[in-house]
Amino acid sequence: MDVKYIRPAGVLLATVASHLVGPGIARADEPAAAIPGTLAPPAPPPPTSTQPAATKPAAAAPAKPAGTRAEAPPAPEPSTGAADAALSRIIDRPHTVAELEAGIIALPTAPISAGQSGGNTPFGTIGRGDATMQTGLHVLYRWDRSWAAGAGVLFAPFPTSDTEYGGLRSLPRSHSRSYFFIGGEGRYIPLHYKFLEAWVGVSVGGVVIADRFKTDAGDKVAPILGTKEVTVRTEGFAFGLQLGGNYYLSENWIAGLNFRIYRWMLPETPRCSSIGDCATLSGPVEALELGLTIGYRLPL
């Protein structure tokens, strides 16, 4: 057989074989044919979206006009008990207080002389007796909110003076009278309101009255030969009642006002000098005192 006829015959046989076998071969993109007598495979689930469901956007806050400042939150209302609590924290703790006092002492029935009545104060004369400036110091120990005790010293640095005490122009003389008190005191403080408090108390001690007589005539001589001034002192006992109030400026500083009424018990017979100048006070004498104080508190 000739070779040129064998090759076309082989190609023809291959083509026929491919048509006979081809229907039983499935393509990759075609589903497999079901086998008779078997169940069909379940259908694949539908594709699901992996993106989250859209949420409803929150309502936007209204925009403020440009250039406006943010409003501050409202201030809390002050507590009515805050001041009382602050005062309690101060006075419930034991502490000491040192007070400086400046005021006036008046003796309503005891002028220094017949020609000088009413005293001498920055506010003018007071009554018909003697009146003058007074200053002093109080030191108190306060062991609880209601009680305090301590001591005080008071004196008159600018006594009233009578420049015509001698009665004669040819012998000018002057007379002045000063006061000094030292003693103890107790206070009961029943009223407390915010930074204010009020108190009452008693005071007892000793009092010294100095009558000074000075002669303004004659030649000056050495002190060893004598002086032109004679002092007659009178000592006695004093007791009285007092009341006042305090205001706490801060935790340590305190301002106050007080009033005292004393009864002085002096010797019935006045003391006299060798030249006949005698004390001008004797027996029982009433004294009134009014003062302003500034104090410093020291906790213990």
C-alpha cells in the first residue's frame, strides 16, 4: 500500500473516535450529569455579603456661631452649713489666743479734779468723771468650743491731766492720774453663727492707780537733789463682768469687741505725800471699759 494513502486514513479514524467518545466527557465548566437512581446534590447556598449593614448616622449637634465662647457650667449652690462647719473645725480644737486691745476706760463718778471733768479722749469728754485711752494684752487658753480662760494686762498710756491743779498762777502745778490692771478672766461662749461668736465672762485682779503731781516752777536741779514730780500710788482689788463678740477673719486672725464693768475696792483712807499731795480715789469706785481687739490663734 502506498504511504500517502495511509496518513489520511489514520486522521479520519481519529476524528470518528473522538465523536463517539466525546459526549461522555464533561467539561470543567459544565455540571456533572446525574447518575440514574441517585439523589441530586444540594444546590450551593447563595452568596452573602461580608459588608456590615449600614447604620443610621447620628444627628449632628447644631453648630455655634463663630466667635462665641463656650458657656461655663453653672456654679453649685453654696451650702448653708459650710461656714458653720469651718468654724467648728477651728474652735473644737484646743488652742491659745493672744489679743491686743485698744479702747477707753471711764470712771463716771471720779474726776481727777473739780476743774477737770469728762476726761480726755479722741472722741472728746465722756460723762462727768475721768476718761482716757487704754491699751493692753490678753492671753487665753480655749480647750473646747464653749470655754476659755486666761490673763490680761491693761494700762492707760495717756492719762488725763489738769494743768491748773495748784490754783495759783505763781505756782503752776499739774495733776494726772493713770491706771494699771492685771488679773485673770474666764469666758463662756454660748453663741456660734457662721464666723461670729458671742461670749460673757468674769474678770478679777489687782488695780494700781497713780496720782502724779508736778510743779512747773523753780530752777532745775540735779535729780539727786530732788524732782519736781511726786507720785502717790493706791493699790486695790478689782472684779467685774464682761461681754463681747469675735469675728474670724481667717483661721488664725480674729477681730473682736468687748465691754467690761468693774468695781474697784480701794483703801478708805487715801495715801498722802510728805508735802500734802494725796490720792484722789478711795473706797469703792466703778469703772467702765470698751475696747477693740485683734487676736492671733495658735492651735495646739
